[in-house]
Amino acid sequence: MNLLGLAQRAGKLETGTDFVLRAITAQKARLVVLANDASVNLDKKMRDKSAFYKVPLIAELSTAELSIAVGHKRSVVAVMDSGFAKSITKLTKQD
């Protein structure tokens, strides 16, 4: 998931629960990447918000993998750029 690190350096990523929720509700998030081992409450909250606002959600990485990709300990990130979102979605569907 080198693309997540690249998006982070390009400033096209929101990290952390509150920032991701704000990006979803403001309809600026193009993709939400949720750790597959996130807490039950966080998982439900992100899935519900993403479904309501029609933001695609991917839950294929663990918290450790996601943290390594973005350089911070995170369980959820929002991709703000549609180009990065398409590329990440395409790569996860290939695996």
C-alpha cells in the first residue's frame, strides 16, 4: 500500500477518527480505508457513515499494515483525492 504513503505525503489523506468522520460528512472523502482489526465501535461507526454518505470503504489491511503505510498509528484513514482512491480500489481488488 505504497499509494497510501504517497497520498499522505501529497496531503490527500485525512487520518484519525474525528478527521475522517468530518471528511465523510463534508463529502470530501473519496475512499475510507479501515483496519480489519479495528474496534467494533469504530468499525460500526465508519461503516454506517460511509454507507449513509455513499463513500466506498475498504477493510483489507490490519492496523499494523495501515500504520506502516501512513507513518502513524492509525486504524482509519480517508483518501481525499479521486485518482488515489481509484488506484487504491483497483489494487485491492486485484489481490
